[in-house]
Amino acid sequence: MPRIKGSVYLQKLMFSHEEEQGAVYLGCCARSVENTDALSGCLGQAERCTGAVQKRIDCHPQPGASQEACEARGCTWCATDVANAPWCFFSEDSPYGYSLGGNTEVTAKGWRVMLNKRHALSLFGNDISPVALEVEFQTRDRLRFRLYDPNSQRFEVPLQIDSPGVSADEANYEVELVEGSSHFRIKRKSTGTVLWNSPLADLFFSNQYLQITTSVPSTSVYGFGEQEHQSFKHSMDFVTYGMFSRDQAPTPLVNLYGVHPFYMCVEADSNAHGVLLLNSNAQDVALSPDPSVTFRTIGGILDFYVFLGPTPENVVQQYTEAIGRPHMPAYWSLGFHLSRWGYGSIDVLKKTVNRMHYYDIPYDVQHLDIDYMERHMDFTYDKVNYADLPKYVQKLKRKGMHNVVILDPFITKDEEPGTYRPYDLGEEMGVWVNNSDGVTPAVGKAWPPGDSVFPDYTNPRTAEWWTQMCLEFKDVLDYDGIWIDMNEPSNFLTGQYPGCAVNDLNNPPYVPSISDHSLAQKTLCPDSKTYLGEHYNTHSLFGWSQTAPTFHAAQQATGKRAFVLSRSTFVGSGKHGGHWLGDNFSQWKDMHRSIIGILEFNLFGIPYVGADICGFNYNTTYELCLRWMQLGSFYPFSRNHNAEGNRGHKVPSTWKKNYATVAAPLSKIPLFIRGGYILPEQAPASTTTKSRLNPFGLIIALDEHGEASGSLFWDDGDSIDTIENENYFLAKYTYSKGNLKTEILKNGYRGADTLKYNKITILGLKQRPHAVTVNGRTIRGNAFSYELSRLPRHSWGQGQGSGIDGAALPCSLEDQANWSLRAVDILGMDKRRQGYGVGAEWQDSSSAVKVLANKELNTRDQGALVATEVTRTLGARAAAGPAGNGTDFFLQVTSGHSIGTPAMRQSSCRDASARSLRRLGS
């Protein structure tokens, strides 16, 4: 396809002498002109396009690209039929970018070097030169490098990341900056794989436009958020994701409630690494099939952290070590939550609760949306429609239930003075986001009557005010947790009154690929002032800055572990709160994509996450809601919630307690367990308050080597800092060569003393057990029985059981140190009966061992998955258990081939091997 080598400049476009020389360098024509007519004869000759399309980097990322505008930038214009590929792109000999400007300077944690701009050409003006490139060897597996203006302080995200520093010789990475090639590279020492490779010619650093491109070692890239992605593994076919917190229902490829500029790449040899850009300004990231990743942001600095892994779980561990470990959730918060925007009255709420209890549906938490408030005002309740709500909350508490109240981040300013304390006290303390003058509060419109002001949670005084209001409200309504919504922050206007001024902050030269290409749509003007600076820099930190004060306020108010659920999140939010995926829709695609979103937030260090089960917007259907309830029982945050104006979700009550096949009729859910793991389980009850007292069991899913391991973490479920204070019980389980052994790693929680096991299930034995011994004591042959299952290639059928009796297992939790179970394999399978499984079961009136085998599945599928079919019933609650017990939880570790991607495995023994089959019936 031919292109024109030359330039056509817009009317009244003026060029300096240096810019004209830069254009001449390109073989282009540049003159300072008042009218484009003066450019006659300025075009060069046409020539053919050269270079691979997949290597193109967009030179005109904003809308409205044309050949004239492209070539005016000194870039190449060439049409292509490759979908989404840029037609305007940087040539291989582009004069943009930077080059080395001096010798490397050794620092306490690494080194620093100055970079100088190569030519005067500029994409968006106000380029900065020199730029400092500073490298820190922070740990053996964590590297930081940042590019910043050495002569002027620019905004940096105030997230504290400890950086002890290690010598380069100890690190598992190598850093190269070769003057001749002008490439900045990071390599994995053990394999030589290049993890990061940025040509300095692709670096842009101006006042309001920063860009850097790196190649990636494979197309297996995961992460970046918050968007609704259609697949967990990203397409690299010229896809661009914008990141800027926005009140917007989940829609593919648009920027949603939070900002997480983090990705994980799984390399060709299955090693993995992660990369974080710690930047809060509006930004986008472009994925190209080269493969490469291009970061663009409109403020701050380029502050990167690289995590070496080498396994995916190592990457997440290293990432959360840097940004903050996820908070320990309260045990009750792992149960089932129910919510609705629009109960409308306490009578409807009572009927809903009674219906749940009538059908004996496991149900721990009731949420109260904004309709419980008086006229949608924070820290109030409607004394007419929700009369006696405080008394009703106390009644639910006596039944072992908990409740969560919603609070919004805007406060009405138009009540009579002295009648609405939240505004009066906030005004007195000066806690609001201000207009550009830094003095007068920014005024917008939201749910409360009249107009609203917005608390500035980056201000320490605001944290004091917010805590005081939360404590006072606790005395009114005895809540257990706080749900903070609309904290992007959301505003029903485009900017505050009277509108946004025309300036570079409100109208920057480049607006990333975000909805409406507007920084003020449905929020405040970028030139608004916060304690940390312009809203231009801090907008996407609003929800993050609100989460920590809310966490501490809730913890202080309840005296127990805080429950905070935030819609808007940022890097590090998981330390103080959880997240739900927002205002989704009652559609099958939304149910499917919820799995992707939950996996991504596990990558982001926010494992306490879920989606609105059955959908928030639109009316659901019976089948969709039933299937979604089945799936949602495995969400770490499991809540059914829907919107005002839609039909209420009637949780199906017709499920039965039995086994189902993978054909999975509506009343059944087939459960798949990855081989190699041991999962604790616990008998269910209507609330986790009650189920915590029930007996335990173990499910042992063997891998292809006949081995499995796991652990159980157990504490009181709601005390603060139980790990730090060592007030917990931790047991490690190992099954190998027919032996199950238990090792107690910590025995610091006396509440575990009375809990017992009464069931052991072993899946995947290749031979029929002949004898069972417990602590050296042989169990009578008639004390355990066998289960034979027909397991054809494409479906797994139901097994057959038989009667059992025997002696009790000696397994109160504190007596497990020397406990072992041995299945002695003497009789093998009949080789002619391939496709059959052999099982054994042992128990007395209170204890059982159940052994299932599947020879064909282990050999055909390499032992990666072992199947058992469990009914996930609301009424019967087939196989619930402690799921997390306050530990970190990651869905991909223990269940479901749909979440068993090779890139996502067990995060740590404490993370996930203790995860049980909780809430199968919740």
C-alpha cells in the first residue's frame, strides 16, 4: 500500500527552528506558516509501506487520525486490513524518544542515569528533558525502576512499599542498559528470558503525556483492570484498555470502577512474572501481537515494579507483599449474603428473611441498601418505612445473623442548619473536596435531596470526621459491616456547579481511551483540589483513600474484624476491603464473565470478591438464577443482589440432597476437584455461627502419583490480629504411598479442641484397598465397604455404596499430631474393566472414611482432575465447610475446571489448600 512521505500542517501551526530541523531529518517539509496554501510542493514522493504490521505502535492514539495529522507528527501512514491495527505509527528510524545522557551513578539500592530527549519534535508539547531512570534492586525477586523529572517534583501515588534493597548479585534478574542499542532490558537469570525490553526511542515524557513500550515474552498476558473482559487470557490483537475509575455498569472494554495497572505474563517455559505501573492518572494500555504492551498516562511518573515469580502464585505473593497483604475476613462474611435495592419497607424485609428461614436456606448476612435511609442521607434510617429497624437488627443477631449497611460518599448540604450533623460537623472540620480555588467546596448532585458535597478522604481530618460519624451511627443501628458505594466518586453531573473551566487539567492534550473521552463525566472536575493535590491526579484514588478509614472505623465500632465492601478500588485496596463486580446484568454472559472478574481481582490482591448473583439489572429467569446460585456458592463474597424496579430474586427452594452426574440437570451442580489437594469440609447449618460447631471431614483428591496435600486454618473467626497474636490452629495434611499423615504447625486456638472429624473421602485410588489402619490399629474388614463406579470416557455416573460400621476416629483436632490413615493396596483392578473406579468407605456411628477410585480419569487426564458429583442445594446443603476460615481464598485453587488455567494455581499453603467445599448449599 503506498504512502506519502511528507507533511501537511494545519492552519496557523508554528514551528521552532529545532522542530523544522527535526522534520528535515525525516525527509519531511516543515515551515512556520499562516495558511496551508503555502505548503504547495511540500509533499514527498510515494513509496511502499514496509515493516510488519504486528510491530506497529500507534502514533495517533486519540480519535480523528488522518494521513495529514499523522505525517505532521513525523509518523508513517499506511492503511491495513488487519483489524484494529493503527494506520498511523512510528517508523523504525523515528526521531522521538530519549538517549543516554551521561554515566551511570551508583545509589544505595541500585543505580541512576540521565536520559536526554533526542529531537525537538513533540507529540503533545511540554516535553521534559532530562529524565532520570532509576533502578532499585529491592528484593531477590522484586525490581523497581522509575522514570521521573529530576528537576521538578511530580505527583506520585502515596502507597507505601517497603524497599529493603539487595545487591544485584543476589537478585534473580539482570538489568541491561546498552548505550549502543539504547534498550532497557530485564532478564530472568535462570533462563535468560527477556521479561522487559524497552527501546528508549519509544519513551515519551511530557508534562501531560507519558508513554513507554515493552515487548513481552509470550502472548499469555493476564490482568489490567477494571474492565469486563471476555476472556481471562487477553487478546493481543491491538486491544486497548482504558483505566480511570468510573460509575458505569460492566460493559466490555470500557473503564469501570477501579484502576489496576498490573499484569502477569506466563512465559513459554511456564515461568511467570508480573509488572505493576504505580500511577493513578487517567491511562490506557495497548496490547499488540508483536507481542508488546504500550503504557500511556497523562500525569505523574512512570513507576514500575517487576515481580519474578517464577510461578503464578509466587507472583501474587510477591505482589501482595509489596502492596499489602489482603485483610483477614470475618468468618461470617464467607457465608451467604442477601440484598436488594428497593425492599422499600421493613415489612417486605421481614417477609424476605422469613422466606429464607422457612426453606432452611443457609443465610448469614442481610444487607441494607440506600432505601433504608431517610431520604438517601448517610447515617440515618427511615423511621416511617423502616420503623423499629434497630430492634429488628438485634433480633437477627440473636439468631446468629449479621448485617451490613451501605454508605455513600456524598453529603447533602441543603438541610436546615443544625439538623444534619454529618454536614454540620464536616463543614466545621473542613473535610470536603474543594473547587480549583482550594477554598470553596465542590458541589454536585447525587442521591440525597438538594445538592451534595464530597468528603476528601486523602485529608487526615476527613478520616477523623468519618470515624466519628461511623461510631455514632453504630449506637443507632448495630451494624456488623459497611458497604461503601459510588466512590469513584460518582456525581450525577458532568463536573460540579457551575461546570468545568477551560484549562489543561480539565481538557488535557491527550485523553486516554476512556468512556466519553471525558475526565469529568459523572464525576468532579479534574482541577478540583484535594489534600494531596489536583483531582486530576487523585481521582482514581478516591475509593482507595476511603477504604482504609472505613476499615479502621468499622473495626473500632465493632471491636472485631472489619467488613468493608468497596465498589471503587486501586492498587493495595485488598489490605482493607473487598469488592463486588458492580451493577451487572441478569444475562448468561454476565454470569460467565463474573468468573473472569473474580480471577482477575485475585491477581490484583483482592481475593474477597464476588458478583451480584442472578444479576443486578434486568429481571432474571428461574434457570439463570438457579445456575447462578450454584456458581455463586463458590464466590469468596457470595451475595444475591438486584436493583430497584426489577422482580425480587426468589432463591430456588426445590433442590435435593443427593449426587448428580455431569449432565447437570437444573437441580444439580457437578463439582470437580483438582488432583493433588486435600480439602477440609464441615457439616452445614443455617448460619456459619452454627456450622462452626459441626464435625469436619477431609476430601483427599489424589494426583497421578497418588499423592495430595493440604492444610486447615482455624481460629475464632472474628477476633483482630489472630495470626499476629498466634491465636490460631494450623494443621498440614499429606497423603503419599497410601499414608495420610497430619502435622500440627500451630496449636494456639483452644476453640479447636472440641472439634472432630467424622468423614474422610479419598478420590483417585488406582487399586482396591484391602485393609485400613488407624494409628497402627487395623480396622475390621466389615468396618469399611467399597464403592464401584462406572466412569465412561465422556460422562461420570453415580457410584454404589454399602453399609458401614466400625470404631471412632481419634481425631479431635488437638490430638492429630500422630494420626495417620493407611490404605493397604493388595488387590488390583481387573485390567479388563477399564473405566471402572474402585472405592472404600469406613465409619462407625460418628466417623467415616470413604475411598473412591477412578483409574481411567487418572491415566487419561494425568490425574489433574478427579470428579465427584455433589448436589449444591439451598435446602439440603450437601457438603459445606469452613472455606477460608478467615484465610485468603482463591477460587481457582480448589474447584472447577473452568477456573483451572495453568496460569492460576495454589497461592500458598495458607492461601488455598485449606479451602474447603464451603457453602455448597448456601
